[in-house]
Amino acid sequence: MTNNKRDGFGSRFGALVALAGAAIGLGNLWRFPYLVGNNGGGAFIIIYLAFVILLLLPVMYAEFVIGRRSQSNVLGAIKKLAPKSVFISIGILSIAVTLTILSFYSVVGGWTIEYIVQSFSSDLFKQDNGALGATFSNFISAPVRPAVMHLVFLGLTALIVAGGIKDGIEKYTKFLTPMLFVIIVILLVRSITLPGAEEGLRFLFYPDFSKLKASSFLDALGQGFFSLSLGMGCIITYASYVNKRENIRKMSLTTVVADTLFAVLAGIAIMPAVFAFGVSPTSGPSLVFITLPQIFAQLPFGQMFSLLFFIVLFVAAITSSISMLEIVVAYICEEFKLSRKAAVLYSSLFVAITGLLCSLSEGAFSNFRLFDKNIFDLFDYASNNIMLPLGGLLVVLFVGWKLKRKDVLDEMTSGGTIPMNRAIFGSVMIILKFIAPLAISIVMLNGIGLIKIF
Ligand code: TRP
């Protein structure tokens, strides 16, 4: 393999769909709507937007600066920009957290394939509520079938990533990401035209500040990190394939807007239907694999809507999982001088095994528990609440304190070709140096219970 001509995105649109595809994922569909509804609706949306604009957009700038300046994988990037510094930990942490998240993400990706298949057979829709719950828990706790589906999902992810950036990731996300928006709008129209839909819209948007809890702030921050794929080298890796002439501030903003817009659309597609049928809102796997099938079972043409919904879920999951695999593949290729195909093979074999452990932890291994959580939940908790904010913290400290200010400016202005307002640049630097590290630390320590502020 030759390292002199690095692969990269072929067009601006290609880069944008890949970035938006990485950001839009299960997080938007199964967590955002529920978090919003249960933390005061519009009140939570305001906090979320404030975090996103004031904190997470600058964190995304920071990841863009690291990635595009170094044109390297996460670990290589830090080695290039600050050889032998403690910040190498960003690279190591990124690879570790990516492998952790990808393990359970791929298992859930497998579940979405199972439910696409199930949507074709009408059996699923003949069941009542209790039976749907049992069907789901029987399926995920079985030893073989969910494991096979996980391998199918991972295999598809690996095939796309093996194609490279231009001829793999870009080629597929070019139609997959736009498809997400088309289908979610179809589902949204169906949902808000159901009798009784207003109740769901009220749940989502009516700002009830009295329902804001201390944990709402950690939830908003954690959700923002996860949803925007920050804190684990994803944006660093994708940014390293972005053309030097592109405006990275615009690209960050577009990614953030696309992701947030999709989350809100998903909320409007899901919650009104949930309330119209008088079922109680849930989140995570039980929302998408139990609650929503209950609704599809009662809806005219429910089978078709079920199919569309699980396709959205699958597509959202795979455009995210390829971004995760790419982080690891870029690292193995470049740091160990292996071919892309070999890197894809090794990394997916690894995830195949760790994913199998996650899958089995829902059934055969469910007695194995640490901190009162099975492997699946432990991976989920540790990555979301600890590793991602920690990764984000290191990234902002790195760009705020370690990189030279003029280099950061140079990258943000694409070598001085795209002017940036001095006051805005100054504010971004203040956020990266002081505000973001402080805010992330407080919210993280408070969330895991080490300090008690709110
Ligand atoms: N953002 C995706 C979601 O909302 C998940 C994801 C993809 C991710 N790549 C990531 C999360 C990198 C953290 C880091 O489901």
C-alpha cells in the first residue's frame, strides 16, 4: 500500500453526508425524543441547544482542527501535532471507546435487521402488547439468532469501509443519508395526522421548567456528545479526509444542524403516534422494538410503516457504525502500515467477538454483572457518561492549550483564505481554554456522583 496519496472525500456533498450520517444514529431516534419529553419538553430543548451551540460546536471545531491539520488517524494526528505529549491518550482513549461502542451498536444493528425481516411476516402484528415484549426479549436473549444478525450487520459495515473513503463510505452515504430524511418525513406526516397527536407534540415541545432535574444537564451534555459523535475521534478521523480548501466552520455547523434537525423530526415522527394510541412513552430498545410495534399493529398499513421505520433505524445505525469502524481502520492502516483490507479484517474480527459477548450478555451470560450492570449496559454507561466526555475534555484542552493559537486560526480559516471574525475566534478560544473544560468536568463529575453541585 502507498501512503503518499491518502484517500479523501471527493466532494463537499460527499463529506457532508458522511458526517451527517455519522452523527445521525440510534441516539437521535430512541433517546432524544424520550429525554426531551421527560425533562420538561421545550425546556430541555433550550438547554440542549445552548449546550450544542455554545459548547459542542466549538468542540467540533476543535476536532476538525486536529483532523484536518494532521491529515492523519486519531493517534497519528496527536503524534504529528504534539509528539510525545500526554495527549497521546486522546488517541488511545478514542480507539478504546470506539471499539466499546461499536460492540453494542453492532448488536443493536443486528436487531434492526431482524425487525426488518419480521416486518415482512404479518405474525409480529397479530400479537398483543405483552406478547410483543416477550417476542423481543426471547429474541435478544437467544444464543444464536441475534449473534448471527450482529455478524451480518458488522459484515455489511466492513464491506462498505473496505471500499475506502471515496469509493466506500462516500458512495454509500450519498444515498443513505438523504434517504433517512425522506423516510422520517413520511413517518412524521403519518404520525401528526393521527387523531390525538397534539398530546404527543405537547409532550415534546411544551416547556415545563419544573420538570428539569439536576440530571437533565448531564443528560443534555451526554446526549449532545453521543449524538454529534464527539469525544472519540470520529470527527477527527473524518475531518482528516476533508479537502484543505473547505470551510470547516461551515461544515461543522451543517453537521450540527442536520443532526439536531433529524432528532427533532424523529421526535415528531414518534411521540404523537405513541400518545395517539395511548401507550406510555419509553426510550431505548423498548421504545423501538416493543412500544412502536404495538402501534404498527393497530395502524392501517401498519406493516408498511413498520418496514419504513426499521429501515430508518437500520440506515441510521449503519451510517454511524461505518464511521466508528473507520476510526479503527484508519489507525491500523497508518500506524501498522497494513492494507485497508487487512485492517478491516482485523478490526471487524475483534468487534465480532466483543459484540458476541454483548449479545450473549442479554441471555446466556446475563448473570455476569459488574457494578450491577450486564456487559451490554456497562459498555453503554461507561462510554456515554465517562469515556466520551473525558475524550471531549482532552480534545478541548489540547486545542485550547497545547496547539499554537496561530495554527488553530490558520486551520479554522483554511490557511487564511476564509476570514473569521476576530471576536468570534477569540470567544471560541476562551470556550476551548476555560469554559468547555470546566463545564464538561463539572457535569461529568456531578453525573457520576463524585461531586454534588446540583
Ligand atoms: N452519533 C451516533 C448516534 O447518535 C453514534 C455515533 C457514531 C458515535 N459515531 C460515533 C458516538 C462516534 C460517539 C462517537 O447514534
